[in-house]
Amino acid sequence: MKTFKDIGVNKSFVKGLTEMGIVNPTEIQELVIPMLLNFETDLVGQAQTGTGKTAAFGLPLLQKIDPSKDYIQGLILCPTRELGQQIAKQLFKFTKYSEKIFTEAVFGGQYIDIQIKNLQRPTHIVVATPGRLIDLVNRKALDLTHVHTVVMDEADEMLSMGFKKELDEILNFMSEVQSKWLFSATMPEGIKQIVNTHLSPDAKRIETSGDVVNKNIEHQYVVCDDADKLNILLQFLKSEHKNRGLIFCKTKKATQLLAKQLEAKNISSGAIHGDLLQKERDKVMRAFKNESIRMLVATDLAARGIDVDDLSFVVHYEMPDKEEYYTHRSGRTARGGKEGVSICLVNSKELKSVRYFEKALKISFKQIRPAK
């Protein structure tokens, strides 16, 4: 098994990785890191959620930064505030034993004046949500003329959140950068358009294992009437003892109702959906991360960018409409090489979705019979 040193990672970063308990590269890291370290190239990387994409692009980007020059040299675009903060935090940890490389995360939902002030400090890498980056560029609050690498992380999520126009705008005014690296769990038509329009025709392409969905996830389903879903869910949560997980619904109304129903049964829960104010969302996420609530009930878009370790399971209380939603939902468990369960509670009509996802995603579902 290869080490990070074997694939060309600087020893000061290896020391930081070792301290974090990261010793051997994952498949995407082993394939991508040597290529990005040795070539100036555009790259399209397809890998499941939770396979270590941050280190796959973060380590080569850090090695390309000249810390003696106090201007922005790298730009990372991502869909949500949570993911942006997570990436910035990871890069900071990687650089614990290297020369100081400064990363700043900017995103909507925080006063822009605070971010403009922070960007006046020496900054080498900016992690940004697309809308906020355009706001800052329009205010001439950051100088991107020295950027040599643009990374798009979770590109399919940015698209499904409606950022296609912003991505096109950003990539148009950054068309001269040396390297554009795009990472995505799935490759819907909109991503192919971005690749064809903005990346070099000879961009390198890396796809791990040919599987979109993490192999460490066990996919299960229970057939039940809508009226029985809550009881089936309670049975499942009881069987999981104190394990924590995410429950997905399709609408804001359904998430709020289910979180209240779980609270009424003494299962500490919080709901996140698109209509929450940022400070309300932050409060729920903080409670979930510090384990003062056990369950998070979420809509698909509200869950974008959530990165919480050690989630044992994902429950699909209502089935998603698209296969990429199923991929992203189930990818919240079994992260970092661990195992997890993705369980669907389906009525007879929703059973068709299980059959469709089996074929489209090349996975198999196991039917679970509820206890009588």
C-alpha cells in the first residue's frame, strides 16, 4: 500500500496528515495527487462523496502555493458555507508543519464587510461560494489576477443549487488560469456542459472504481403505508440505540413535522430546510455536531455540504426524485472507510424508485421486514 510520501506529497504536509491519522491515500488521492503535482493540467475527477476529495485537490494546491508571495494564488469554489468552512479547516490542519499558507473562506449569510476586512490580511487561497465570490469581485474586494488554479468541489451540488450562471460567469473571467480542477460525485448534463465550455479538450479524466455510490454502504428498504412510516422509523431508531444519522424528506413542511414528531417521542432532533435563516441553521448544525441532538431531518438542498463524521445511517423517509440526490444522501454515511446503512421507507408507489436506483446506480437493495 502506498504512502503520501510515495506519491510525492511534501514531508511537512505528510507530518500534518499523520497527526490527523491519515496515513495511506484513498483511491482518488492516489490517482489524482501525482498527476496534479507533476503536470499543469485541467482535470475532471469523479468520486463518491466521502472519499477524501479535499486532500486529493488540497495537497497539490498547497504545494503549488508560494508562501513568500502574499497574494491569492488558488481559488476553491464550493456549494455551501459549511463545506467552505470545512475545506478551509482541513487545509489549515494540513499546513501545521509547513510554511504558513493562509486560507480565507467567504460565503453568503455573513456580513460581507467582515469578509472584505479579512481579505485584507495576507491570503493565498480563497474558498468561496459562487454568489459571494461574484459580489466580492464586483466590489473589487479581492484580486484574482495571480490565481493559477481554480478548483470546483462538489460541482454537481453547485449546479443543483442553481449556481450554473454564476459558475459560467466566474470561469469566463478566469479563463486564463493555468489549471482548472473539477470534482463531482455525479456527471449530469450541466456538468458536461461546464467541462466542454470551460476546460481544455485534453483535460485529464479520473473516475474511481466505476462506482458512483460508496461500496461500504448497505442499502435497505422497508415497504409500508405512509401512515406506518413513523412507527417503522421509531423501530429502526430504537434498533440503532444511540447511533446518529440523517433523515431525508422532500419538503420543508415534512422536515418540520417529522422533527416535532421525533421530539415528542423523546428522540432529540432538529430540522434544516431552505427557509431557515443562516443563524438558525448554524444553531441546529452546531447542536448536531456537538451531539446535543441525535437526529437531523433535512431536505436535499438544505443538506448540501453537511460534513459530519461518524453518521451510522441515512433514512429516506421520502424518496428522492433523482439518482444524484440518492447518491448524495447516502454518501453522508460510511465516510472515511467506515461502514453505514442507507434505508428507504417506501410505499408501494415509491417501490419503483428502489428498482430504478438499483439499475441506474448499479447497487442492490435488501428488503427488511418490519417487526410485527
